[in-house]
Amino acid sequence: MSLIRLHDVSVRFDNTPILREAFFRLEPGDRVGLIGKNGSGKTTLLKLVLDQVAPDTGTVSIEPGTRVGYFSQFSELNGDSTITEVLDGLFGEIKAVEAELAAIDAAIADDPAAGELDGLIGRQAALFVDMERLDGWDYPRRIDSVLTTLGFDDAHRHCAIDALSGGWRNRAALAKILLEGPDVLLLDEPTNFLDVAGVEWLENWFRGFQGAAVIVSHDRTFLDAVVTRIIEVENFHLHEYPGNFGEYVVQKQFRLKTLEQQFVHESELLAFEAEGIADRREAAKTASRGLGNQLAKIKKSRTPRPVDQIVTEIYGGLHVKDVLCRVEGLGKSYGEKVLFDDLSFEIRKGNRIAVLGANGSGKSTLLRVLTGEEGPDAGAVAWAKGPGFVSYNRMLEDLDDGDTVSHAVNALPDSLAFSATKKSVNRFLAMFQFSEADLKQKIGNLSGGQKARVAMAQCLLSGASVLLLDEPTNHLDLSSTQVMERALLHFPGAVVVVSHDRFFTEKIATRLLVFGAAGAAPGEVGQRAA
């Protein structure tokens, strides 16, 4: 019995194809990782299931009685209620049973007649069975466990949802859907805004979840731990790979090699056919040569150029000092809450510093103090003269919806677009999935993931000596994340990154700055090999 079925589904938006001839089945217990480039149609597929988008052709069906829960990375949770009140309201049936049990206890305490007592005891026994069925004895503990793990302190639990930031609303929405326990979970980037402890808790939660799930995620370690198969949205079609993300990588390589061999074979047959046409029809010689040239271009375009060579061409002219920043005795508190105190370290050429720690420990605050967006309570930050730093999150916030992608990426004052060759810049942007048509797009027309890709390209081409990145993988698709990783590894300056993405930090970090509980001084953990 399939819980969800897509049969021969096609979707277009404004005459642009999104999905073609899509077939998909979700079985009980399935854990499907849905991956693909930004804008490829992943969220559209979820919206088809939710009946928020109608297919142009084909059918979408859900098994009657199936409860579907949806978490979006852009939370729609709002209102004057607190998250504690919202979660408490999920257990209305349990509360009704509790109220009746309390009434029965009161009635028994009044020493009723024997016949009435028997009825009360019988009803009480039935209600006990209901409480066991509903798992209702410890629901306050379940609420507290979810909120604690997702980082909710007392202030966040008791303020109106409308007063929460976007990130905290996302966490609140995730807490709600996890406690609802639907038959099918549709999760769109569930690990965004979670720290490592929160992500690991979510992985453990999935081990006890009895339903099925479709998970859109860029977090490779999370996908490895949770999913049982991968569906990749590519070229408007759904391609299925059994197993977790690691098995997908192996299978995808094999599939690409097979396609390449098929292409070579087919192109040779087409070339042979073109020669035959030329022999039989002298008038078709020009067309045949055109076809041959076209085939040659296609083969050339399919031959991958080494990523590392493209990156090193971009950064060849960027000269960086040895010591880029000194942090001395830095301290920062909010009221009585001490985030860090007497923090000292240097940012040097070649450093890849990953800042790790639980939510609320001060990681993002440290980056804002380094950029000057917030002042320290004690100590000082001294930047070396020169190109200085660039903040990815500031770039993302400052994108102008009326600007074009090309102008946004190339028009920064010290952009490498002015020092590197146009050819190398174009290669870099193409590798980062920007086509010529993409570069002409207005930023306001882009998806959240596409905007993140623009901001990351701005940072990587900015000409700055230090890149400050706060959760840079949150909205990037896997291909863009992989390109970013290669660029960061070859970047001649320094990188300071806050990230919960364990796969990402293990790849790039050479130094770890680990924050403990709030009020504990951050400590540097070892020197890691590049």
C-alpha cells in the first residue's frame, strides 16, 4: 500500500518546465532524501503532495486517512500565542481524558454507592487504556524535551510567536510537527538553524518514528544517518538511488560514466549518419559540417574541466598578508548572560577556523563583533590594513531585488572580476551554476537558494582577505556547496565559519574554536590537517 503516488506528473510555471513525466511512490516506513539544484523543483514536488500546486498532466494521490505533516524552512507559524501554548494545545484529547479522570477521582473520594463506584472504576479503567494508547502520561515531558533540545530557553518559550525571529519560528514549527507525529512527514531543510546537538537529536528521533518521510536537505551527514533512498530532481525528472547519501554518490558516478559511454556511442553513430547524408546529397554538405561541429561542441562541453584549476585561476592575483586580524581579551554579555570572556586569537593567512558550539553559546555574536556590527564589552579586534573582510550574511541581507545577478556579482569595488581574466570569471560562475540567462535575471525573481548562491559568489569573488560565513550551507544545494568547498580550500586568505554542517566543517576546517555552555570561555581545539 503506497501512502503517496505520483503518476506521470508534469508541471510548468509560466511555460517553464519544472517536472516532466515524474513517477514516485512513498511506502510505509520510507525515508526519502530529496536532492537537486536550487530551483530544480524539490519544493514543487512537496507542494504537489500538499495540493498547493496542481499538475498540468498526470495524477497525485494520497491513501485515504493518511495524515501529512509539512515543515517549511520559511515558517508560517505566527500569532500572539507562545510556543508552549501552541504545543500544549496539540494534546487536547489527552487533556479531556485527564479532566475526566480527575472528575472520577473526585467522585470516588465522595464515597459513592457500590453500584455507582463499580461504574466509576470501570470507566476509569477504560480511560487508563486510552491514556496508554495516546501515550498521554508524560506529554509535558515530551514538550519540554523537544523545546530543550531545539534550544528554547524560558524567554523563548513564553514570548509570543510573532515576537520570535525567523530562525526561532522555524524551530517552533519543527517542534510542533515532531510532536504531532503524522503518518507522513514532508520536511523542507529541517536542519537549518539547528546546532550539531539539535541535528543529532533529530537523527535519533527518526529512529523511533514509525511513519514515512520525504526530506529536502543539503546536510549530507544527516541524509547519511536518516534516509533509505535518494530521489534526485535533475533535468525535470526524478532519478532514484537506493541507500543513503554515501551510496548515492557511488551510484551517481557509475550512472554518469554509463551515460558518457552512451553519448560517445550515439555521437559516433550520428557523425557516421551525417557523413552518409553528405555522400548521398551534395547539397547537404554544409549542413553535415554544421552537425559535425555541433557534435564536437557538445562533446567538448561534456568534458569536465578540473574544478581546482578554475578556482586557482581566479585567486592567482590575490595577495594576502600573514596576520590578518588580532583578537585580544574579547568579552561579550547580554545582561547576566556571559557569552565569552577574555577571548584572544589570531586570524592568519591560510586559516580555516570553524566556530562550533550549541545554540545560544555566542558563535554568531562573535562574528558580529568581528565585523563591528556589535561592540564588545571588553577587549579589541584589530584588522590589518588592506582588503579586510567580507560577511556572507551581510551580503545576503543587502542584495538589491532590482539588481541583476551579473551586476551584483561583478560590481563590488575590489571584485576579482576586475583583476582576473573575464574568461576565468565566466568559468567560475558557470561552475557555480550561473548560466548566461541566470546572470540577466533580477534578484527579486530568484528563490531563496538562488539568492544564497549569488551572495556566496559575491563573497568568493570579493577580493577580501578574510571570509566570515555564518551557516553558509543552509540554503545552498549540494552542487553549490561542493563548489564552495573547493573554492574555500584554495582561497589564499582566511575563513572563519559558523556551521552545524559536520560534513562541511570536517572538509575545510584546519582550526576549531569551540564554545561551551553560555558563560564558559571558548577554547581552541587542536590544529587539523588541511
